[in-house]
Amino acid sequence: MKRAFPILVFLVVAFLGYAMYQALVVAPTDQLQGNVYRIIYYHVPSAWTAFLLFGINFVASVVYLMSRNAKADTIALVGAEVGVVFCTVNLVTGPIWARPVWGIWWTWDVRLTSTLVLWLIYLSYLMLRRFSTSGQTPVLAAALAIFGALDVPLVYFSIWIFRTQHPQPVIGGGGSIDPRMLHVLLINWLAFLCLAALLCWSRYRLEYMRRELEETQALEALLEPRGSL
Amino acid sequence: MKFLYAAYISTWVIHLSYVGMLLRRYVRLKHEFEELKK
């Protein structure tokens, strides 16, 4: 797998390049918004990928609470961390798109506010994992992850339930999109999923290494002769 | 166009910053492993 990693990185970077070419060159220009609408090809796939990763975090947290399986705990951590990265992209590209289209950077409507709350919940999850020294940290984090996951459907369905500044969903729910644009959107989502898979795999390996190091250090400390006593 | 470029550039800045963070963590862990072996 060590040898395959650079090839995988190359393939993912090439696919991301192809997806960007599709988004910036091949996709037709929007008649109303002009070229600025092309932000959709990064904004929407980032949100979908973040939702998927938070879903993985939720399932892994439930599994951890039921079985105390260390692998499930690691998967939960990885899902949350990479999910926060994609959610950050979504929260940054949104206002950049909103400014030329709505005339404002931000508005406190349900979709935008619930997305910000979602990001803050998972950020607090990561801070809990990073700074808490309690032995119960994985359990507390898993419980927090379950509460965080409750916000995901609220974010997703908010534009169906409430009247918001945010437009209707591009797939289902009353929204519509040109099939050529939808094709490019799905290509970009697939490319983002490949990137997410690569990041998750790297982060998982890193966490595995960290735990291995901690175990070795603990073992060394136990075996060390107590010369001063 | 400047908003479009700003969105794309900020996306890659965020992703590359995260990749950089992972690389730094990897280098530090590898160094700690080597220290432990000595």
C-alpha cells in the first residue's frame, strides 16, 4: 500500500484537475448569474461530502458506544476532522457567491445559520478530542457526535421546510438544473469524494501511528529501570 | 470573475493547509519514532 499511495495521489490530483476543467471551461454559462455561478461546482459538492463524513462519524460513534471498538473511535475522529475541512470550504465559498448574487455576504436565515452551528458543533468535537485528558474522552465525544448528527437533517431539509434566502435544492425539492450542469456537478462531487477518501485514509494511518507510538512509549516507561530508587 | 477565482483559490488554500497539517504531524511522529529507537 505504501507504494500505491503516490499513484493514488497522482490519480486523485489528475481527476480533480479534470473536474476543475469541466467546471471552469466545459459547463455552460448561466444566463442570469454569468460565470460566478460556477462556484456551485465547489460549494455544493463540499456540503454533500461534509454531510457524508458527518454521517460516517455518527455511525462510527454509535458503534463505539455499543462496542468500545478502538477502530470505530478512530473512524469517528477521522470523519469529523475531514468533514470539518469540507464544511469550512462550504462556509467560505457560500458568502463569496452570495456577495455578487444577493448583494450581501451573510444573512441569518435557517440554512446558513444551521450550517454554521453544524460546523461549530464538530469544531467543538475536535477541540474536545484534542484538549481533554480524561479517559472518558472518546465516550463524551461519541455522545456529542450523536447530537451533532441531529443538525445534519435540519441543515439539509431547512430549505424545504422554511422560507429562506438560500435557493431551492438543485436536485429534487422544486429546484431545477440544466442536465449539462448537473453532469459537471456530479463529476466534481465524485472528485471531491476521491479527495475525501484519500484524506481520510491518510488521517487514519496517522492516528494509527500516533496510538502505536503512545503504546510503545508506555511500554518503554514500564520497562525502564528505576535507577534513582 | 474575481469572486469565482476567490472561491476556487480559497477552496484550495483550505485543502492544502489541511494537507500541510497532516504532513507536519507525520514528520513529527516519524521523528518521535526514530528518537524512541535510539
